[in-house]
Amino acid sequence: MNYPLYTLIDFPSFVNKTGSLTVFDHKNISFEIKRVFTIQNIKKTDMRGGHTHHQTHQILICVVGQCVIDMDNGIEKKTLILNSPAQGIVLYPYVWHTMRDFKDGAILMVLANTDYDEKDYIRSYDEFLKITKKI
């Protein structure tokens, strides 16, 4: 099954004199969330990710600061900057992804539709390319 490379989601965000409120609810998240984690305290020169999944759908949201997301589905490559809690990227299975260029203090939140299972990961780029050619 060929999934798109990614989908952008705009989350409702409200600003007033007391601050900002961004809403993440079932109306703008297309799957049941089974796992939430954050990536933080990353040096600008460090990279995260460098893998893909067989089953897992994820939404990446930079809730604080900014980072760069590189995506590759074996056919198309795209790089996007996440820098607002009001926007997220849906990553589908078989999209190789890396996160890099984290600004100081950046926090990336990830929502996933599966529990952690090491068997769901593809950590070899060559294996990823072989699999995506068969899909």
C-alpha cells in the first residue's frame, strides 16, 4: 500500500492577552492515540529518527521551538520545518524520517497509533528501499 509522503494538520489555536491555547482532539487527529512521547534537550548537530515503520502512523508537532523534518517514501523526498504547536505532520508507514537542526529548547511531541514494538521498525535504509520497491 502506498501512503502519501506526509499530510499537514493545522490545529485550532487561540491567542488572547493571557496567552495561547492549541487544541489536539479527536476532530483533528485521524487515529486512536496509543503512545505520546517528546524529544527534547537535543543539540543542534544531533539527528533523531533515521528509521521508518511497518505499521505505525505518527503525528510530529514541535510544541516549543523549531526543528527540520526530512521525509522519504522511496520515490519522493521532502524537507519541512516545524516551528508552531498549531501545525503537525502526519507520517505514514514506510516513510523514512529524520529530525534535525533542533533550535535551543525545542520540544518535539510525537503522537503514535501503536504501542512500542521493535519489530515495527525498519532501521536500515537499504532494507527500506528494498521493501518500498515491492510495495
